[in-house]
Amino acid sequence: MAFGSAARKIWRGGVSPRFDGCWVALAFCVATAVVPSTRADVWKCSRDGRTQYADQPCQEGAKGSQLPQRSLQGNVIDVGRPAASLHASVLQSSPLVRAEFGAAPVLPANVCPSDRDIASMETTANSTTLPADAKRFVQDEIRRARQCQKGQGRYSAADWAISREAVAAQSSLSGAADARVRSESMHSAANPAEGELIARRRDAEARGRRQPNRPVAEPRAVGPALPVLD
């Protein structure tokens, strides 16, 4: 009878304090029963050369151990979010989660010289005191910097530090040739297409040294053969 009376009071717009307390307690019980705990136990098990992760202890014949909760905090993904948001969470998660979802490793951001850096190299290239080989090298560095800005290659800040040191060394009396070699080796590793161009140029220079009276031809990209007209 008391419950019926309280229900009638709710229907009419009034709630008794006694029934209000019961309703709050009931809502709390339902909320705690529905929301799962995020601190689930995870076991890493290895068997027959394969590694699996489970929420139960490893089966008989498998080796493994329970993972500490601290290592799992960065691997929690909200499955209630849209697919695009879930995919972004996988890409930003730890290597363990990325490996489980088959996501590719995160590549470091490509670092390129700024327009101001390129302008500084152009000033060096226009110097009238630079030898011909040093001037050509600085012009090549300008071209490589612009290629980087267009997305070619994969460079780091340390790579361009090597380039800046090489450009600065072209104005000194010693060490310019060694600095060019270090910078070109860096570009060959960061940009395979540029590495092929550098290799062809070095081969042409080597042939020119063996045949001093023959001019060294600049390497060019190989294009399709032209048709032969009768």
C-alpha cells in the first residue's frame, strides 16, 4: 500500500522523501551493475611459437604471465565511438595495440628547411668566391630542400643539420669535399631517388677522371625511346 501511495504521488507531481531515497538507491544499483569495470585482468600466453592475449589464465601447456595493470592503461579503446574515431585511437595507441589491430608503424614527421633557410642557401650559392664544384653543391642542396617541401624523401632535423654544416664548409679552405660527401650520403639514405642521381653523377665523374680529355655529362632521367622515322 505504501508503494502504491508513493506511485500515486509521483503521478500527481509529488514525491515523498521516503520513496525518493529508495529510487536513488535503486538507480545506483542499476548503474553499477551495467557499467563494466575497466581494470580487467589480461594474460599474455605463448604456445607453439604464437603469442595470444586473453582475459583468463593461460591454458595447460602454454607459458605466460599476467600483465600488470600499469602497462594496460595506454591500451584502452572506447568501442562506443564511431569507426573513424576508433581507428584514430588505434593509430595513436601503444605498439602492443597497434600490432594486435594490424596497424602500420607510425612514421616520423618529415622535417624540411624553411623558405628562410633556402633563401640563406641561395645567398651562399650567389657568392662569387665559391669554386665551381662548391657552387654546384649548394645549388643541389637548394633543389633537395625544395623537393623535401614537396614531400619527397624522409628527413629529420639532424639530417638538415648535416646539410647546413656542409653548405657552411664550402666557404672554408679545407674540409669542403668531405662535407659534401657526408651530406650526399645523408640524402642518399633519406631520398632513394636522389641517391640514384648522386650515384650516377659520381660514376660519370669517375669516368671523366679516367678520360681527362672527355667532358663529364650530367646525369639525366631516362625517358621513353623516340620512334624511328623512315
